[in-house]
Amino acid sequence: MHRWRVLGAVRGSGPVVLLTDSWTDDRRRAAVLRAASAAGRRVRVVHLDAGPELAAAGQSARGRVLSDRAMRRHLERSSRAVAADALMIDRRRADALRLAEILGAP
């Protein structure tokens, strides 16, 4: 259900849609990109480079549990899934990131 709501939001009229998605699943990424294109939206990928330990700790802190298999699969896919024009940030920079920076505004 969540994935359908995401696509609906991307196709909708809101000025900005922020997805906190790992962006590593090829089919999901393609579906979001198609929906964005159809809606005339620009896509900006922000990749949080947190490392496996910090990523697992963050998931745990948010009450999410990923199996070791799922985490390994995510890490394997993440390097090829990141767009060449992605904004690459580390955890410390993410804490200070503002929407204007993501959108490329001054």
C-alpha cells in the first residue's frame, strides 16, 4: 500500500515529494522515475553514505528490523543504484541538510 501512495504523491500536485527510500530496488526506482517524468517533476537523489554498522543502528533506533540477508542485499545494490548526479552526504552532513540545498536553491 505504501508503494502505491508514494507513486500517487509523485504524480500529485504537491510542490515537493521527499522519499526516504533506499533507491536500490531497480523496479521501484524505475516506477518512481516514470511517475516523476509523467508528472513533469525533477528528481534529485540524496544518498546517505552511513556504512553498514551505522545504517543497521539507525534502522534499529527507528524500530525497523532488517535481516542480515536484506541488509547485505541492500549494500550490494546500493553502489550501482546511486545516480551519477546524486548528492552524496555522510551522517553528520545529513543532520544539517536543508531542503534548499537538496533542491539546488541558494
